[in-house]
Amino acid sequence: MSQVPADGSVSGGGSDQKEACLICWENFSAPEMFEVAGCLHSFCLDCMRNSIAVSLGQWGTAVKCPGFGCNSVLLAKDCHNIANHDQIALMIQPEEEDKIHVLDRVYCPNPTCSFLMSKGSLGASQTQTGASKCLKCSFTFCIKCNTKWHAKMTCVEFLKSKDYKKSQDALFEAASRTLGWKKCQNCQSTVERIEGCNHITCRYLSLSFLKGVLDWI
């Protein structure tokens, strides 16, 4: 019985050389393996597909190398042969978000779109007047309150209107208040406290609030 080296390689000589997957430890040929670009850890295609599905299902964020203690992030462009279209789309989102500062991010409020844009890409005239148009679906919205465009009303007036109170945004806000969720006043991310102390740090900014007080420091 041959011994598998620490790097998982298996000597077979010539074209018969195989490598051990670092998850299932089965031996595979090079075309049956996936190598993570940032760390060169190698895994079989089936194990990588399962790892991507589990990571996106649990966290919905950047997919990291499944190697023990490894923090290398998988790039969507490298995963087209092991991930489906929906998984690739989920992997691309954090990559695109990282290119835009959190305070400059704008998401289309159209529930069937949610396209990520930057305030700079919308132009100075749109950000000043508030009237903006999604660069993907052309949905017209107010960049100041991130709701559909309300030409003859201020943001405060629209948020008190019957039209807004029947919207999905209003239902989410009501559910957030009922469940005790809090919103970062700077990046507008919604945070849920599940357990632990009352001091919660925003994942995007070095700002914090005390649960129930919203005292930002």
C-alpha cells in the first residue's frame, strides 16, 4: 500500500499520475481535479461542487477554499465547470460589491432585479435630484429613499403614503420592527442579533450600536 504525501500527490509515473482529493482522499487524474488559484489546494470535482452548494446555501457570500484553515476565496471565473448559472451569479455578487465602497453602493429596488450600481455610475444629476434609473432593468427609483420614484412627493411624504404602506418594502420594515432587527444608519444594512452581548458591530463599517438604543459610536 502506497503512502499519500502531505500535499496529496500520488506517484504513478507518466500519464498515470494521480492526485488525492483533500476532502474524500480518493485518487483522481488531473482533469478530474479542481485547483484553487489562491492556495493551490486540489479537490475532486464532485467534492468541490458539494462544497460550493453548501457554502452558498449556508452563507450566501464569498466561497472559500474547503481546505482546513484556508481562507483563499474561489473566483467565479474559475468555477464555470463546477458551478451552475445561479451559483455563479451568487459568487459574482460579493466580487462586484468589493469593487464599490459600501457607502457608494446602490441596489435597484425592483424586487425582480436588485442590480448593484455605484452612485458614481448613476451620475451627479441623478444623485442630486433623487430621480434615478436602473442601469439594467430601467426601473425608475428615488436614490435618496431607495423606493420607486415619487415625482410630486418628498421622501417623507411618500413613506407615509398608502402606496408605500402596501409595498414589499413597507412589509419588510414592519417585520424588522416586530422581530427587533436594527438597521445601520450609515450603510443601511439590516442586522439581526441572535445571541451574545448587545454590542453589535456592522459587518461593513467600523461602527457599532447597542441593541434597542441605536447609539452609534
